[in-house]
Amino acid sequence: MPSDMTATDRETRCLPADAAAIAEAAAILKAGGLVAFPTETVYGLGADAGNDRAVARLFEAKGRPRFNPLIVHVATAADAARLADRDARAAALAARFWPGPLTLVMKRRADCGVSLLASAGLDTLAVRVPDHPTAQALLKAVGRPIAAPSANRSGTLSPTIAAHVMAGLDGRVDLVLDGGQCPVGLESTIVDLSVTPPALLRPGGLAAADIEAVAGPLATPDADGAVKSPGRLARHYAPAHPIRLEAAAVTGDEALIAFGPEVPAGARITFNLSPGGGLVEAAANLFAMLHEADRAEVAAIAVMAIPDRGLGRAINDRLQRAAAGGGGH
């Protein structure tokens, strides 16, 4: 099995966002590569939202310390409706503000095809329709949903020109489409429609008052977590079975989430995140294998130790959140 590419294995090119460059960018995305592109808010770092490995590489490129949910970009509101269950509030907001700097969090459809890693194992999906000619042209050329957080290293300022992207991600992505300066220059506003009343998860490029004029009053997540938002709670994705971490041995009533070539025997069923010990492959398989293990007829899930470096830190963060407090949803 080939080893994972490291974050610096790529030669990053920056091209003016003309038709030829957009066509090349679309081919790169379809092949599982990473492309930074302008939106009206900030530059996004795109990966095929249905490709687990591409999404894992996106997290690696950003140095993202946790598998927080990503915003999935689509070309039209009709495309969004194929990914998530749209209620009357969502339909009204989409009709008024899409394309535009508004992200809606909705219940994901079971057949949406978006990577579980992109939604951090949640049953919701954050979706938006960008209002930028380059982003629209790219989405139409790809013909697939694109997961795209801001195109910067995690914890640094969001980029509003291509030079910002190159300064932070040169050598970490395949291509940067230079579409000039982003006109809004502020991340999208995020509204959670999976709760009632809807919650303002992040202020952004669309004023909350404008949203409330269409959807009614917005709640704000409070300190005790009464209104949940992705990534806020210590226990995030929680399987029904209890999880035992850093397992060196297993019993016959456990499912094993293994890592690497040396796997202890004795588990009722074993899933190996990466037999070759690759952290990108392990990240790509994490949520799907957790779900499979949780469906097994076992008493618990044992998880082997994962190296706490690179994407391993994000994998361990997610596993610790899943294990917090024992089993049960």
C-alpha cells in the first residue's frame, strides 16, 4: 500500500481564474486533489466532498487540530436540497439569500453521498451556495459538492486574496485559482436550522437582522450548550457502545478499531483504519469504521493507540470526544 503524501509533497501553482485554469482545477478536484478558489466571502480550500481521502488531506493541509464540520459548497439551491432535508425556513432563506454569504445547517440526507468526515460524523450538514463567478464556474465544472473551509492554516487569518493563500498553503495544495480580492472579505453567516428556534452559530457576511426578517428570531448558543453547534460539546460523535482507547489487547465481546500492521487477535470483529500505518488513510476511514463497529453485536469498541502527530492529533481528539462519558447517545 502506498504511503500517505505529506503536506509538503505538492507543487502549488497559482493561476489566473480563466476558463482553462478552472477546467484544470475541476479535473484536480475530481481526481482527489486540493484547490483553493475565491468566493465572495474569503478564499476556500476545496476538496471533493464525497471523497473521504481528499477530505482527510484537506484537514492535513490546514493543520486542523479537530475534525470540525466543513461547509459544503454547491452551485444551486436545488443541489443543496439533494444533500439535506429542506424545510419551509430553509426554502425561504435560500430563495432570499442564495447565492450569497449564508450557510445553513440542516439534517443530512442518508443518500447525500457526502463524506462523514466532512460533517464530522454528525447527522447534519452545513451547506451554502457561493455568489462568486469563479466559485460558480468551478462548481458547475466539477458537478459535485465541494467541501471548502477557509484556505488558510488553522488558527491564522482567513485569506481574501490569492497571495494570502500562497503565503500559508504553498506546497500543501495543488492549485490556487486567483480571482482577485473577495468582495465581502468576511466568512459566511452560519444558521442552524436543525434546531427550533434556529440558532445563529456564527455571525458573518450577512446581517442577522436580515435573516430574522425571513426566518424569525434567531437563538444564540449559550454557555451551557442548550443550543448545540458543531464541535462545541466535549462529547461530539457518541456511539451507542462504550469506547476503550489505547487498547493493546482485546476480548471476544469487543469490536476492534485497529491501526497499523500489528493487530491483536481475539476481537469479535476488526476494522483497520490503515494497515500500512498512514494517518491520512486512517482519518479518511475513521467515521465510517466507527459507524460499522457501532452496528456490530458487541459489548464495547476497543481502539488501538494512534500516533499523536499530524492528523493523528485530530483523530485522537475525535476518539476522546466519542469516548467521553461512556456509551449511549
